[in-house]
Amino acid sequence: MTVKDAVVERIQTLCREKGIRPNELANISGVTPSTVYSLLDNRRRDVSITTIKKLCDGLEVTLGTFFSTVEFDSLEQEII
């Protein structure tokens, strides 16, 4: 699993838990719907931490809570 995959999975999980759709997440987070859909797109590889922070604010979770999961803890080292 890549960092991007883990971010997408986490956002989707939090949206399901809170019963909101990506378009609604965009509205409550102050980002455009195209930003959220682009982030969720498998073809896009880079994700801005600023965007993640805005989405976390909309989801009412801290960055620490967002990244505090087994998926993030088990990511392989990026530097070889």
C-alpha cells in the first residue's frame, strides 16, 4: 500500500463513518469538489498535506487522529 492509497482509504472510511459523500466533504472543508475527487482518483499520486488538513477540519478530526492508524504505521520506508 502506498501513502496515497492509505490517505484515500482513510478519507473514505471517515466519510462512511460520518455518513457524508465526497461532494459534501468538499463543501464543509472549504475545498472544491474537484479537489476531493482528484485526491480520490488513483491516477493522481501527490496529495498536499494542506488539503488533508482542510479535509480533516471538515471531518472534525485532528491530523494526529487521521494518521494514527495501522495502515499508516505499517507503510514501508520510502527511502531506500
